[in-house]
Amino acid sequence: MRNLITDVTGVRVGHADDARLASGVTAIVFDEPAVAAADLRGGGPGTRDTELLDPAATVERIDAVTLSGGSAFGLDATAGVQAFLAEQGRGFAVGAARVPIVPGAILFDLENGGDKAWGRYTPYRDLGYAAATAATADFFALGTAGAGYGATTFNLKGGLGSASARTQGGVTVGAIVAVNAVGSVTVGNGPHFWAAPFEVGDEFGGRGFPEHLPQEALSFRSKGVAGASTTIALVATDAILTKAQAKRLAIMAQGGLVRAIHPVHSPLDGDIVFTAATGKVALAEPVLALSELGALAAHVLARAVARGVYQATALQFVGAQLSWKDRFG
């Protein structure tokens, strides 16, 4: 196990980012079309093609998911991923035509110091194409990479995180997340992560949870700028799921954001969790096994959030936000 979403059979991940732009794109490409759903909880979303993920919608499977910086401009990244897949002959068949199905979501990173004067057309389509081209089933970068390149949180540099685990029945679940939260992933002003009770080994520092909760830990603290945040994530599994089951998995997985970020799902965020099932392993029992999978997915997503911030490095701009390792490493 790599402790990455690529531990799920049939999942590949690629990044493309630009240091001058201080932004980037992450493409999650499925070897074969995957059953998918999504659960949106943030009050300020930026998404593409999420309506077709409704269990009542006709299209059941998708070819990829795109996570991008750039706010609404970053939705162009999905077109780049589509272009790559179209070259491979992938897509939903409509007569003789094939249309790659690539839902996507964006986060706001327009005020992080990067050069956003890109002219008439944004660079995100090209970044999306490059990310899809780079997609691998092996290791990929965490922290200041891909969609997490320009991400921030209330008090520390945000980033791209991932983690994985297996259920008792041998079903694999993995998460990938770009953490650009309006709130904080650490407890108060210290180095401890809210997700510490779920940490495996020392994957995000091994500091544990504080013995006594600091007085300021539960105070409301946020960036305070409307539309300047959002945490976007995908949870994937090799289980055989229906679209309705994938939706339930997304709902349960949202608990991971609740455990790892304070506050979360605010009017200032566009938080969303996608789910995808590659359909390799049958669930032993449709209710209890799905319940176990959803509970584990929440744990894994919480860990991925903390890993994204733990692994991040500061941007090289004057006044750039410090990383966790700058402050506590």
C-alpha cells in the first residue's frame, strides 16, 4: 500500500502546476468508466457536470474527475482532460460520437501572490491536458502540487493530500483532496491536527492530539473573505457499487472534512466530495459492508486533509503564508 488513492485498482492521478501562476490542476483518470456520485455541502460551489451524478440521471459512469485552482476560470481544466480522453477514444457513446464524462470542481487561489494576468484565455485547459497526460497509477506528489499548489487555510499553507486503507472485507478506499479551507486544520495555534485521532503511523507528524484543548481552539476563525476558499475531494473504492450506493458513500465521507477542518461547510466554502467506484470487489453484504466502507472513507479523507497541509511548502512570494513545517517542523 502506498497510502495514496492510487492504491485503488483502476485509478491514476496526474498533476500540472505553474510556479509563476501559483496554481495548478489535478486529474484523476479511471482506466475504465467508474460509477460516480457527489455530495456538495459548501455554500459557494464552483463545479461542472455534477448534475449528471445524481442517481436519477441517465449517465452512470464517468471517465475522470478534475480538481483545479483558479476559481471559476479553473473550470476550463475539465476541457483539457476531456481533450486527452477524446484522443484515447474514451467517452459516453451517443450514436457514433463519444463524449468523455469529466465532472470537476474548483477552489479559489486568485489572491495568493501568483501572476494571474494570463490574457484572453486562461492556462487551465492546457494544465488540465498536461495533468491527464501525466496521470500515473503509482506515487504522485503531495502538498504544494496540482490543485493544491496555490491553496491556503486560515493560518497555514494548504495543499494536496491523499491517503488509503482497506476494510476488514478487503475493499480498498482512497481519498485525494485539495485543502483550501476557510478555517483551520490545526488545533488552536499549535501543531496538532484535528485529524490526529485517525492518523496512521506518523503520516502527518505523529504529534497526537493535545491533552488539553486550548481555550482558543473552538473560537470561530476564518479567512473572512467571501468566495476565497473551498476544499474539493474525491473518494475512490474498488468496490462494486450502484450510483445510489456511491451517493451514500459521498455523504458518509463528508464526515472526514468535519473531523479535519474547523469550521467547514460554511457560506464561504464550496466544499464537495466526489465518489467513484471502479467495480472490482463485491461487497459481502449491501448494508453493513457499505456502512463500514463509508465510515472508513471518512477516516481516510480526514487523514488526507491533514497530509495535504503537513506536506505543503510555502510559495516563494513576499508575504506568502507559512507552511506547517515552517512553523513546527
